[in-house]
Amino acid sequence: MAFRYLRELNQDSFPGKLEKTGLSDLHRKPGFLCPHPEEGLTHCSLECFLTLKYLDWYKRYSDNMDVDVEYEYIWIFNNIDSGIFMKPIMIILVTVLILSGCQPTRNDQADPSRTSPLFLIDTHTPQGLQELFNPTSQSLCLISAHRGGARPHFPENCIETFENTLQHTFAIMETDPRYTKEGAIVVHHDPTLDRTTTGRGLVAEMTLPQLKALRLKDSDGNITDFQIPTLDEVITWAKGKTILVLDQKDVPVEVRVKKIEEHQAEAWVMVIVYNFDDARTCYRLNKNIMMEVMIPDRQKFNQFDITGIPWRNIIAFVGHTPPADKDLIPMIHAKGACCMAGTSRNIDKELSAGQSLNTRAIEQKYQALQQLGVNIIETDLPTQVGPLLFNISDIPTGKSKFFIYLP
């Protein structure tokens, strides 16, 4: 079939599938070339289709594309005229596109003149989540946004804050579920409302409508327009965007497991457990749910090793300071689990307080954790630490299928 058209898709030529999913901004991005723009991409029969950066992401939201994606730049030619005139044009086109800057790069600040970038994680299946965190096959360092990554005008444990974090870096999100008076579950760290909202008193003594009437405050005490989200709202929002890590607070592991199952969210929601009995309970109830487990020393390592829970089912939290036992992290890796360390109590405080004007000195402290083998850094400052440590080019080829960058 002759190559009839070649142009970037735009609003007029792409009215279909993405509009319905709320992801209609994709077609306004550079990178799509289609021979039948007047038909819309979801109806294109792929006689000739070139995608740069976005094919894997788009495939997830289109039931009309039956292709496998393994590399960043992928050509699909089916039934295309292979005459001598066509191939040179295609070769020149790819060369020009690549050399002109189609390779994704780190974007630390949203450009106010256009839509902000997005750094998304989508593992598709529970097995994909385990693969993402498998340290034995192309290890990757990630950021865990503690309470979502609060900053001025963006309160902790707030969906709008989660979205802001993902405009700066790839990150998983640590969140805090709590019961309301009538047994609903909201996301809020403190047992009381005073520090983070316009309300006062205990979360557990307020009904959901009462909590929804409040407004969240940022870390400086400024009142925002944002509400306390429910756990259901957060889980629904996170699908295809990030990985949620649910802390315990006053919500038992059995309830958190049930909530994950209600949403069929084993591919993007994990739980934190603070003892091995809870870990066993979680694994007994649902073997597909991953956990964050506290393993700060060799004694805890040995105790977990006899629980019968596969190491691939956990992320091992090794502490807020590097383990004294230098063999601990390699031992955990050898079992097939990755390691997380927290920086909110030390390095983050230096960075946020400006104790060092030498950014390189701060960066080296975070990098020292990476060099010890820490795979995930849990930080209060993901929008600063993520861009400081992480570049898109660092994503291992085998794990690139889980990451989506929308500039």
C-alpha cells in the first residue's frame, strides 16, 4: 500500500480513544507519525506506523493495537510498499527525528507555556511489579515520596501533591490510611487534624462528610483548596501512574489487603508491615500483594528467611541510616529483594535547611546510599532529590517498559 500521508497527529485528526480516557493530551505531543491521520490512530491498520517514545504507553490504553514493545524506538511496517523510493525516505526521517532531539531527557521544571511533563510508572500485573523491584536483573534506583512529597502549596497525603511530584520525577508514593468515625478510610498521617487541616480533633471522631468539608494545609500552615482524599480515590487515581505503598496507622493489614482486592490493584498497591506475623497474614490472604518489610539487621534477615514468604514479594526497609553490617544489603539482593532506606531524618534536613550551599556535597550523600546498594530512597523531598539523582537514560532496557515519560 502506498504511503499516503505523513504528518504529526493533532486535535482534529485524533478525536477518539484518548479523549474518552482523559488522556487526550497525548496526540498533541511530538512523536506520532501515521499514514492515515484522517482515520485516527485507533483505526489505523498499521500499514506504516512510526512511534517515538509513546507506543508502549499508548498500547496500554488502546484495545486495537496488538503489538509488543521492547525498545524506545520501534518501527512497524505491515503491507507497506517496499519500493526503492520508500525506504530511503524512512531512513532519512528516522535519522532526522533522532538527531533533532527525540531522545527523552530529564525535565526538572514544568514549562509554564505548555502542559507539564509527567513521569509515570505502570507495571501492568503483580508479576510486573515484582519484576520492577527485582534487583538481580538490571537494578534501578527509585524515589519513594514520603507522604507524597509535600512542598509549599502542596500538602502531604494529597492527590494534587502526588500529581505535582510526578511532574518532576519517577516516584512511588508512601501514604497513610486512617479510619473515619463511620469506618470509611481516608488518607491522612496524623491521628489529629490540627496540623494539616482547617479542622481540629481526631480523624477517627469525624465522619467522612465532615472531613471532606475541611481543607488541607501545606507544611507552612497555608490553607489550600485541597480536600482529604479517601483511600478509594487515591487507589483509583494511582492506576497507570505510580505505585502506592500503604502504611498501617490504624488500618490492619487484613483490611488493606481487602481494599487492594476490591480494586484489583495488586499491580500498583503495596502494604507496609511492621512484624512478620502481619507479613505472613498478608501472604496467606493474597500471594500477589507486595510488602515493605523492616529488615535492618542480620537477625531480622534470618527471621524473615524462615517465614516461607518469597523474597520477591517484599521490599526490605533497611533503616534511616546505612546498616552497620555491610553484608546485609548484598545478602538481601542475593535473595531477590531490593532495599529501601529513608533520608527524611538526616540528609533531607540538610537539603531543605540549606545547610550546604554545595549541592554536589549533598548529592554525594544520597549517592553513597546508592553505592551501598540501596535501590529505593524514601524522601520527604522527591521533587528535589529525584531530579538530583535520576536521569531517564539510567533506566535499564529490561525495565523501560514500566516507565512512561510524557514531556
